[in-house]
Amino acid sequence: MLSNRFLSSVGGTQQRLILLILNFRLPPVTFALWKHAQLRIVADGGANRLYDALSSPDGHQDNVLSQRDYVPDIIKGDLDSIRPDVLKYYSSHGTQVIDESEDQDSTDLQKCINCALALIASRPEQLHGASIFAAGAFGGRIDHVLSSLCTLHRHEGEQIILCGDGNLVRLLPKGHSELKPDLAVEGPACGLVAMGKPAIASSMGLKWDLAETRLEVQGLQSTSNALCCDHITVDTDQPLLWMTEFRDPMGNS
């Protein structure tokens, strides 16, 4: 069961959610969030992950549900990773398949985010204010991980959360941010990391609070910090990555 606090944290005050599924190991929370999402967009390699997870008796938490309960709205990508049997299954069950093989400069994550943002703009009554939650965002090669973190910087001001390998990551924009982590599943470990320009940041609610502290790639980063309460404030003059250790609310870390 997902707590209302966790749903508010990932879905915003309106609890509207667009779920993205990428091509790394999917946390069990993926299948619980599926039920709360207004839209589900799957990268082509992520479609294999989804299909295989549901084919395994240990792949998801609710074994009474079948493959047909988890048919994505959209599969998007260059379609070089998706297996023919998976493509045939989902397309035959109503999934819209968007081939972007002509675009070799964008990652699967970027393609899925572009799709989500375009749909938010075109469906304001249904999707206005929706957060984007990308499951399976971390794992495998470090260049993929760094690319995903850079993608967050390209979308400052958008509510995008990356989840994978026991981590939740989002980008805090310049200015004042108030965070309400669900301590039942987030922390205690957390971090504030500057990947772009050096940032001057202050915080309240962390074990080692910042007080107009300079964070930068070539200097200090607030790694291995810890949550002390469920209401954190951060003030920064440049965007910062906010990272929390994630213990999956469906029972796995």
C-alpha cells in the first residue's frame, strides 16, 4: 500500500502522475504507481523489462494481475531494443507505438520526457500539474546515469523524479524549495549536489545543514548527509540535485 504522503511527494499536490518506464531493473513500486498514473509511457527497451517482470512469478507484488492489466499507453523510442514478440503483444493490445529511429541524438529518457510534456500541454484538464516519475532510471553504465542527471538540468522547473537502484533523484530549481519526504521509505541518507554552476545553498532539516555553503564539482558537495525530519527546506542560487536513499514502499530496497 502506498502512503498518501509518498503519493503527494511523487505526484504533487494534485497527485497527478505520468509514469515512465526505462530499460533498467524496475523497482516493485513501479507496479503500484501504475494504478495511480494518468498516463504510462514506456521506452522501447523498457517494454522488454515490463513484459519480463510480469512474466516472472516474483516480478511484481500482485500476482492476481496479468499482462493485460499492464498495457502501456505509449511505447516510444528508436525501437532497436524492443523484442519482436513484445512489440507484437503490446501493439495488438492497443499500445500506441511511436518510432523515433530518425532521432539518434536523444536518449530514451529524453524522448519519453518530451512525449510527456507535449501531452501535458495538449491535455490540460487531465494532466495539468502532473509529475513525471521515471522508473528504472539508474543502473548499468555510468555514462547512462550521468546522462540522466544531465537531462534533469535541461528541465529545471518541471516536476521530474528519477527512481532506480535504491535512489530517488530530482532537481531543485533556483530559489526556495520545501520537501516533504516520506521517512517510511526515504532516507536516512540524502545529498545535495551541484553539477552545473557552483551553488550557494542553505538548508533546514538535515543532520548537517548548509549555511550559505558553496557546493561545486571541484569542491565540496553535500553527500552522505541525512534526513532529520519530514520537512526540509533548501534555498539555492543555482539548481541542485536532491537525492534520497529509497526503500521501496512495496517491501524491497
